[in-house]
Amino acid sequence: MLSDACRKAIEFASALAGDYGEPLWRQQDYLKKQHRKRYHTVRNLKRSTARCESKRKLRQHDMDMAYLGYLKYSFTIIRKAELTLSVLTKRHPEEDRLENLGYWITQAKRLTNLTYRRVIEQEQIPHAEKVFSLFEPHTEWISKGKAGTPVELGMRVCVLQDQFGFTLHHQVMEKQTDDQVTVPMAEGAKDRFPELTQVSYDRGFWSPGNLEHLETILDRAVLPKKGKLSAEDKKRERHPEFVRAKRKHSAVESDINCLESHGLDKCPDKGLEAFKRYVSLAVVATNLNRLGKILLERDRQ
């Protein structure tokens, strides 16, 4: 990401300087090439697995020197871009592209700081300070805990579907966990469909407060409890209606796959608002597809 940030800073700064006749970036191709060369050097370095302590220390020293050279060259590009931004801001403050240049400079400075702390100072970077995408800043690190794909980069989307496979309500989860959207999902669907009487969740949506709230707006809240069950919890979860609804919950996995097949696997649009719009369009497409299947089956019968 530091390589991308410096590359974009060079491209924006050189384009602006060229448009206004500022001779600041005549060696832009050379600068990009040299920066990329140093990036490949540090990327290809690997830690020593030798048993000899001196050999491991020597390899670590080589890595530190390579990273310091990479960071030093990155700072050179950042300072040059900052000079360009300062000059053009004074002479052409009305230029809209200056904001984009400022963004890439800020990101490059942030990433050089994170890289130095992580590689040179061996610091454990807090999760809140990490950056997962420069081009889509809303991207989140999703820990799935599943074999094969333990983690993913993207955004969570919660969907609520009925027994016929139609999506009744959905919500893009911005820095939210499942238990934080349990009640809003039920309330949103209840507002649109007042006849809704019960909703089935998995254990990830559990919290005592969620159960209490759901029981006030639904006839039955199918919300399995995490951890050890009390006698009251066992009685609630062994009720025939609870068991029946919980068994049907697994069908949502195929519905999620259907959503992915109709556009929700990857979003080609840029920006958070565009992502939300794309999710809504995928939901509409899936519902139309489901309706079409029902009508075709009715005609065949």
C-alpha cells in the first residue's frame, strides 16, 4: 500500500505540475521505477531460518537496512509532492485535484509511519490504526474463522429472508458485529411487513438485551444462546416452534449464495454509497429472479 500511495502521489503531482507548467516532475518515470525497485527488494527479503544466531541477526540487519532505504526514498517522494502541493495551492487554489493529491500525501506519510513502527521498532500495530485499502477506505478485516477462508477483506451485509426465499430487509454493517444489528434488522422488517411474527437468528446475534427487545416486538424470537444454557433457556430452545424455525435457518446459506451469484460477490463501483446502492440492486435482482422461478413453475403446473 505504501508503494501504491507513493505511485499515486507521483502521478497526481506530475499531472498537476505539467498542466500548470511547473518543472518539478520531469523525472517522474525514473522516480516511480526507483521506488518500485526498492519495494521489490524489501518484498523479496525473507527472514533467516538458520540455527546460528549470528546468521539470523545478520539477515535481520540486512532487512532493516533495506526497509530504511525504502522508507527514506518514500520520504523523498513525499517531500517533493508536498512542495508541489504548497506551490500549486498558492498559485491555483481553485484546482479541485489538489484535494486528491493531499489525500495521497497523507496516506503515504501514514503508511511510512506504520511501516517503520512495525518493521524497525517491532511494534504490534493496534487494529484501529491499520489500513486495509487506500482506494476503498471503508474496507474492513473480516475474521470468518472458517477453514480455507479464515479472513476476508470487504464489508459485512446482513440479510433477512422469508420462508419463500425473498429478501425482506438488508443492512450494510459499517464497523458493526452481528449482535449489534439483531434488533434493527427485526424492526426494519417489521415496519415494512407488520404481519411478521418471528425471526430466526444464529448464535452470533445473541445477547440478553437483544432477546428481551425481540420478545417485545415479535411473537417468538428464535435466538439461540451462546454458552451454557440455563433451565429456562433449555425450555425456550426445546419448544417445537423454536426447533422448527431453527431447522429452516440453514436455508439462508443457499440464499446468500444466490445473492452472490446476482452481483454481491464483488462490487465494481467505487465508494461506500455506491457499495450500498450495489447491494440494494443485487437484492432486487435476486428477488426478481426468485419471482420469475415461481411464475415459471406455476405455468408448468
